[in-house]
Amino acid sequence: MDILVNAAISVDGKLSNADREQVAISGSSDFDRVDQIRAERDAIMVGVGTVIADDPHLDLDDPALQQQRKQRGEQPNPIRVVADSDGRTPLDARVLDDVAETYILTAETINPKRKRQLEKAGATVIVAGDNKVNLPAAIDELEDHGIESMLIEGGGELLYSVFAHGLVDKLSVYIGSMIIGGRDAPTLVDGEGFDEDFPKLSLETVTQIDDGVLLEYTLER
């Protein structure tokens, strides 16, 4: 599967503030860029922490992009994927509405009742892994469902996991001209961190967008 990670961070590398509240790091031009990227992908993935904190919709904002997808024989919006080992996705979360298909990636330890509730709410639940989501196995199963390209938008715990498993092909980072600070504020990649075998990046392009800069990388194998 072709996997692109895209995120917006402050100059000091933060995704949001210490209370994990959304911060407007980028502006309308970058929002349009992200909408275009979403439209080109089969699926958009986030971690359950992002769902709980931000309640994202993960659909396309531009009706013209939805129409282009329909003309290509695709659904108007990409499939939504949530990495959620324990089934914590709220049943009223916007990712569970009917504007697009939704897959919940979870683990064997999920409460069976909760699994049924998520399915009743409209999600397709994929169980992969014992105590936490086995991302490589889950990605393989998503491919079996016809998903060939995916955009991952965070948060930091999920991004650590996909980098640690070597699943990422490309990384796009928009750096907004602001400083957030806070030792507890989430960064682009959180999780356990790397002591060695650091993911190696190759810088491809640098583009100024509004008052920020977009860095585009490929991952070295």
C-alpha cells in the first residue's frame, strides 16, 4: 500500500497545545492542498486519540473534488480508518456517519459488546493483533478490501507506530509560523521514540505556502 503521512506543526514541532486542543497552524491555502491530497487517496487514517480530541469528519470540503471522484467511479469521499485498539471511538463520532465508509482497526481484547456497537453504528471492524492493533496485519487486510493508497493524518502515537513498522512511503509537513511550546504538547511523532534505526528521510521539495513552509520527503528504505 502507498502510504503518505501529512501533518501541520508549529516551528517547535507541536501538533496542538498541551491540552490537546486544536490550534489553527495552517490557513486556507494549505487546507485546499490537504483537501486535494485526500481526494487522491482511497482512505484517510487517524488514531482514536484524534477522534476523541477533535471529532474530525475526514470528508472532502470541495464539492468539485467529490464530483471528480464520482467521475472516476469512486465514492464521493475516501474511506475513513481509525486505529483503535480498545474500541474507544465514541458511537456518535462524526467518522461514523454515512457520508463515507469507516473501518475501525482494533485488537483481540476489544469487548465483544463494544465491537457489536461499533458495527451497529456503521463501522466495519477489523481485528488484528492481541492487545493492540498489529498495524502491518491491519494494513494487509485493508488491502484485501481494495484500499491501495492511504493518507495518515495523526496523531503522534499512531505516527510513531507507522514509522516504527516502516509502513510510510512519503511525508509532508507544513510548518506554520508560530510557537506553541509545552513539554506535554503532542509532537509530530510521539510514542516510545527511537534510540537507533532512526527513519531516514530524503527531502524532495520545499514550498512556501502563505506564511509557512511545506516540506515533502520520501522515506529511504
